[in-house]
Amino acid sequence: MSIRYFIFPLLFLLSNDVYSQVVELKNKSFEGIPRQGANSQFMLNHWFDCGKWNFKSVTPPDVHPGGFWANNYEPSDGISYLGLVGRPSGSYESVCQELKAPLEADQCYAFSIDLALGESYWSATLADSENEINFDQPLVLKIWGSSTACTKIFSGENPRTELLAESVPISNNYWQEYIFTITPKKSHKYITLEAFFVPGQDSYGGNILLDNATHFFPIPCDDELAIIEVFTQDLDDVDGYNRAIKNGTKPKKKKTKKKPVVEEKPVVKEEPVVAAITKPKEEKEKVIPKPKKPEEIILTELDAKTIKKGQIINVKKLFFAADTSSISEDSHEVLDEIYAFLAQNDQVIIEVGGHTNTIPPHEFCDKLSTERAKSVASYLIKKGIPASRIKFKGYGKRNPLNKKKTASARAMNQRVEIKILST
């Protein structure tokens, strides 16, 4: 039984303004027999392969886990999950399903799905069948509505299709929940989940892993900022949920046991400068380190009594291997201070900002600063801080503290900072 967390406005719980019913999605966790797409036909209950309709001579999507392409992730939910790829040739994979009831025009819906980037997805290409490449680059997930199954989408100009939502580039190498709100302009009986290339980039080898989706839940559209309550609900009891919507009452909570936490996999390099902020699949138990003596504290500015919104704190004694995002063990002490502070102050939201010296070209600096900021954010998330409280961004060499080209200036400019976004 799938238990998920959703955010809904109070209006939804107390009034009859939302009359639309929950739109059910069948086989939400992509349950099926693991199959390698290159060696078999696509067989997954209620889902259809759109790639064979849109492209010629391409293999179908993969149903994992089975060790295919050196991908060894465990499912986020159930026994299997779906893998979609984009190829250097320009083709990409997508799957379609006929909904039990249509998504209604002008009705707002909430939908969520667990997504990850497989760090190992080795495969040959049409251009070179003998040598494999790693399809390990981030893709975006596009969610389409349509009136017929697997309608050719491509440019989105087909009048029978509508792009309902598009994710940020999926770069997390662990399962993470992404929440979407959609408002169809017209009714749709079919839904398509499509892996696509990051906007502005040429075609390349990438992948998205998908699992543990939800139904489409109606929400009011008039006040998206009036989000005041998070509640746990048995979201598989659609009939009971629809009755609650019709009656204007709050659905009953269901007591369940939490799933065991699965250790997150290490983060790999990615291109985008700004990260997606999403809700983590599971939160690890917080183990707060013992308080230090005042003379032992590294970041004395990180004090709940004195910090202010907008304050920027330079992370001292944080070290990386040269030209990499690999954090040295000597850095764990200061990172654990940041973790302890965040664990003790649940209301604080931060941005981790990466900066480089001014010597290399912008492209290199943007990439390196982003990877280093992400490594710090990943460390804190793995320790147990919710991903929703940590943003990260690479500033490259755009904000130097010292514009000189001396060794001391380079050392000063090459830094990671913590910015307080909310207290």
C-alpha cells in the first residue's frame, strides 16, 4: 500500500469548490518482469511503448532491476521500475497509458513520481554497435496529455496533444520525489511520460529512472500560496478519497509502518548550474553530534540567535581535490557543524554556493563550482537534512572577493559559501 505526502490548500479540505474526481493511474509503480529493452518486446501492464511509433529501428524501454546496462539501483517501491533514455541519434523513449477517466480541462491536479538518474547506463549506439558509451547525462521528464495513444508529439504543435508539465534536469543519483501541479487547457484521456534532452543542448546519451507515481489528485487553482497542511493519506483508496472530495471533508489517515531507508548513492557530475529543489523520498534519522566547546567551533557565525535572512557565511576548512568535487575527509568536521546546526533549527533553509578563482574559462568554472556545491548539499542530505531545505548553485568566477591574480587571491576566491534563505 503506497503512502505518500501531499501539500493541499485548506480550501480543498473545507469546501465543495473542487468537484473533480481523482484520475486513476494504473500500475503506478511500473510493476512487471524485468526485461532488457534491446533483447525483448516491451511488456508492462497498462503501459505502451511510444518509441516504436515515433522512431524507426529503436529498442523499447527497460524494466529494471536486472543488472542491464550496469544499472543496479533497487526499486523505490514494489519490485520493479522503468528506465527511459535519450540517444545521441536524437531519439528518445516515452510510454503512454489510457486513463480510467479523463483529465478535465481547467481543473488543477497534483501528481508526483519518484525519479533518479542512473549513474551507470552503458550501451552501444546505432552509430557504433561495437563500443558502449555511458548514457549517464541528465534528462528532463515531460508529461503530455492527448486524445489518442502515443500521438506523435515532437514539437508539441499537434492539436491533439498538450504539454502538461516538464521537470528540471534530473541529476540526483538516488530516488527523489518530484511533485507537479498541472492545469490542462482541454480534456485528455491519455497520459504520456517522456524522457527528453535538456533544453538548449544537442542530443546526447542520458537516462531517467521512474517509479512510485501517484494518481492525479484535484486541487483548487485560485490560491496556490495557501498551502498550510501536510497530511498522510491512503492514496490508493480512490473511492474513499473521491467521496471525501464530494462531501468537502478531509480524507481519513491510515496508520502504516515506514519503509526502511535505503542508502543514497553518491552524486555524479552534472551540467546544470541551478539545482532542482524537491521533496526527498525518505528522511534518514538525525544523529546530532555532541556540542563543541566554544574554542573548537569552526563556523562561529552559524548561530541561531544571530543569523539573519540573506546572511552569507564562508565555509572554512573545506577542502577538495584539485579541479574536482571530491571532498577530503578533513572537511567532514566543518560539514558536520553545518549539519548539526540545520538539524537543531528545522526552520532554516540554506543555499550552498560554489565559487572558483578567476583564471579558467567560464564553462569550466561554472561546472566545477556547481559540482562542489552539489557535493556539499549531498553530504548534508545523506546525513538526514531534507532536500527541500537545501538549494545549491554554482556561481563560477562571477563573484570574486579579490580581483588580483596572485596565489592568495585565487585561494580566497575559490570557496564555498552558505547563504541563509529563511530563518
